[in-house]
Amino acid sequence: MGEFFGSIGWLLLTLGVLVTFHEFGHYWVARRCGVKVLRFSVGFGRPLWTRIGGDGTEYVVAAVPLGGYVRMLDEREGEVPAGELEQAFNRKPVSQRIAIVAAGPLANILFAVGAFWLMFVVGKPDYLPVVGPAEGIAAQAGLREGDRLVAVGDRPVSTWTDATIALVEAVLARRDVALSVVAGDGGERRVPLPLSHIDRALDEREAMRELGIRARAPVAPAVVGRALPDRPGARAGLLAGDRIMAVDERPVETFAQLYDAIQAAAAIDPELTLKVRREGVLRTIRATAEAGTGSDGRPNFQLGIAQPDARDTVLRYGAVEALPAALRETWRMTATTVAFLGHMALGRASLENVAGPIGIAQTANSSAALGVAWFLSFLAIMSLSIGILNLLPIPILDGGHLLYYLIEVVKGSPVSERALIAGQYVGLALLAGLMGLAFYNDILRLVP
């Protein structure tokens, strides 16, 4: 239950911050253009809190936190007093209407730059891009355990996260790429990966398994870093700091050995006997391993325990150097997000990646558990995603309105009322389909 309420809390914080920034972008530019703002709402539905500002705007926090809106004075939505006509949104030049609508997504992009900047200043712990046992295409190409990745194609990488994102992009595009690697003896070489040979029918997880690149497992002692709530380890009484000495009489020293011992023993009988040293006292704890799926998509047995933090590098810049780094990261993640949307549209990436409130809540909670820098990274990526999705030319979204205004610029007159109404129906259908897919994926994630 603790994990559930923690996820809800981080979800509310995430959506509250990002929606407020998005809507404030619309609000701020509308006020600069002389448009009267009637309501600034974070959330939909019944108001939980309201206040009337000195400018006459009603500020609202509503019950359903899945979005927000800025309602402006507009003749299309009701009668406007003659004295306020010049403050109506629809009376403004098309250039100002474009600026007001585009300001929301732009605010999300600016927020992402700020979040990435703070992430770099705080310092983001990560793993060095050192390769573990290579398989499949990687092994055939000559990649060896212990090789450190320096660049994927022309893209330099300094952490395993950077390397993974670059590799996934190349795999999805089925684009041949060469790795720049440094071997354990310091020698540099190029390793060409023929990714175009991967069957295009495979989704990204299956394709990454075909590639066969894994991170080198960090050498961490068999100590419980965290026992996840409502999982077998926590239910059996395991605590953070417990040193597991043996699994069914099989001695273990490292966390990797612990994992292997759990898999071997649970395959015979999931009822495990653990020898545990806690505060110098040797204890016997019995736990029942659960069947699950690993990060590589393969079935395994799990106790729900996390290893101690074994990350061996920190991505950090000074306050000045962090700004260009944040701009580069924002550009890189924007390009990655747009490319990934294209891959999903073409069927190269699985639609299971579309997440709804439950998926976002779980990711927010797990990011927060990794530390401030990782949560800032999550906020930045979420903000970029909201900005990019809102720029898609779908009626109802900001991008749909921008499309109407661009048509107006070209033809010299506004889009007809009939076209607007038809577009609203199309937009509602597309949005309902996207939300349905997101909720469907969320439900599947909850099913064992």
C-alpha cells in the first residue's frame, strides 16, 4: 500500500507541475496580447479550490488532475459585452492567436531545459557504458566483455543510459551503426553492427535481444539495498542491510551470485531458505519466490529485493557548463521522442509503450526512488512529451488549432464553422482512442 500511495503522490506532483507550466504559457502570452482570461484551471471537473485574482481571472484547482485549461473571452463561446470586444481572443490578429496557442508547448520545452539544467548541476548517478557478456549480433561483430563504449555512430556516450538510448534508436530504424570502443588494455577500435539484418517484424525488445548487448553487471555484495513493499522478500521479513549468505545451502557472495542462486533453487522449489546475517546475528528466513519477467523480457523468479546502489559514475556539470548541456539534452530527447512516435506509427515500436496514469505513476515513483536527479530527468522527458504531443496536428490539441490558423494565413479567412465542428469530432475520436490504448496498457501492466 505504501508503494501505491507513493505512486499516486508522485503522479499528482508530476501532473500538477507540468500542467501548471503548460497552461501558464497560454495564460502569460494571452495577457501580454491583451486577451481577457476568464479561468485558469489545473485539473477538470468539480473545483476543489478557487480564487478570483486582481485581473478578474478565476484560478481553480479541480478534482480530476489529468490536464487543465485556460478559458479566454471569446465571442464563439458566449455573448461578449461591447466594452470588452477588443479583449476577446477571436478578435485578435492571427499572429497573436498563433503565439497564444504555441505558448503552452513552448512552456513545456523551456521547463525541460530548466529541469535538465538542474539535473546536471545536482549530478545524475549512472553506470559506465561497459559491456557485459556479448551475444547475438554484437558477439559476431567482435564486441567483447569489458569493452567500454565511447560512441554509438557519431554520438558520444558517457553513461549506460546514453548508450542504451542511442542503440535503441539505431535498432528501431534498422540502421547499421559502428561502435567506438576502448578495450580493457586501452586499445581503441570500431565495431560495425549490421542492424539492418534484424527482422523488421520484431518489436524493440525482441530486436534488442537479437543485438545481444548487455551492461556489465556491477560487483555488488549480496546485501539487500531495499525490500520492495508487498513482495515476497518484504513479506518474509527481509530488511535493507541484510547480508544474504546462502540460498538453500548454496553460498553467495555477490548480488549476481544471489540472483543465479534464486533462479536455480526456485526452478526446483520456489520455497527458499535464506541464511541472513543481520547486525552480526545469523538468521534463517523462508521466502517464496514469485514468477515474474526480467528487464530483458525473459521469465525469472523474484523476491522483490533491490541491490545496493552500485552505480559507478555521476553525470555532473558546473552551473555554467550545465546550460549548453541542458540545451543539447533537450534537443536530443526531442529528436528521440519524435523518432519514437514515428516508429510506433510505422509499427516498428510496440504500442505497449503508450502509458496512462497508472504507468506514469509507477515510473514517477521508481524515478523518485533513484534520487532527485533521476526524477528531474523524468520530469523533463514528461514535459517534452506533453509539449510534442500537443503540437501534433490533431483537432482539440494545440497543434490542431495551429493548423487551423496556418490555413487561415494561407487562404486569408478563418476556417469555416462546419470544418471546425468536423475537426472537433475527429479530434475527440483520436483522443478517445489514444486514451483507451493507454488505459488498456495500464491494466495489462497490473495483470500478473
